[in-house]
Amino acid sequence: MTKYSNPILKPPMSKDELQTLALFHHPGRYEMIETVPSALRAIEELKKASILGFDTETRPSFRKGEFYHVSLLQLANHECCYLFRLNKIPLSLDLVSLLEDQNIKKVGVGIRDDIIALQKRQPFTPDGFIDLAEKTRISKSVSLSLRSLCGMYLNQRLSKGAKVTNWDSPVLTDSQAKYAANDAFVSLLILEKMFSQN
């Protein structure tokens, strides 16, 4: 049995209950990664961690047949979330090695689709991933969102205001960057709360 086999399960919160919570705020910083040298430096920092928060962002499509590759890959330790702009730099073999490392846990929600989308940029064999939605699945067809889990385990409300924005924009806004970083940070904190008594 692994360290992350038995989560502490809590009852889901209603939408009305979530709305009463204070907005999630993480004191950590974020760093935009738009060049290969900065990516290599960030990867070296991330390799020092045993657990990383994980998420991706993709430009939304509004027309049938419209498709966009993953724009942003977020990987966070407790101090910093690195925002890899995959529309500007490649999903390199160095970055792939991090996603394939079974000893570095990558935690997020609904990560299956994120991984499939990343594999369209660069084939790789994922390892070390933990999906919080799978750990707290209510039934075969119903799983909880990151926003719900944030309320349940952190007693805070995760803002989703920047979700449907252009992640391929030449320059991301501060609100986009904070939104993306928070999604990765919050996964890391939820995992620790879910297994804090195991």
C-alpha cells in the first residue's frame, strides 16, 4: 500500500456553500518560462522536489473542428509555479523526463486529458501522476472538480475567472498567470490535506 492509497474523504460542498468561502490565495511566486535556458534552469529546480502541482491550459475552441495544442504547462513546488509556455518553447526531452519520473509525484485533477493533450506535442510515457478526482470519486460517472476539492479540503474558493481566455496570447496577463499558478499550487496543498493523517 502506497503513501497515497487512502485519502481522508470529506463531504462535498454545494455551490452556495462554496460561494461563501474566501478566495484562495497562495503566497508563492510564479515565473513565466519562455526560453530554453530558463526552462532548463526551472527543470533543475523542479527535480529537487518529491511532489509537484500539475496542470495545463489550452486556448478554448468555439467552432466545430477547431483545435489548439496545449499552450501552457504548470508545474509547482511550494515556493514557485513555473509556467512553461509551450506555444513559445518545445516540450523538450528534459521536460518529458520530469513527466516520466516515477519518483517525482505530479498531482492534479482530471489529468488524463491533460496528458493526452501533451502527448500530441511530444510522445512520452507518463509516470508518477496522482489524480485527486480519482482519489475522491463519488461514483463511476461523477468526480469532483478542483474548485470543489479546494473548498472541501482548504476551506477556500478557487477563482475560475480566467479559464476561458486566449492562452496563446503573445503576452499573458497577470490575472491569467495567477489563475494558472493557483491551479497548480492548490493541487499540491489539497494532496497534503487529503493524506495528512495517513
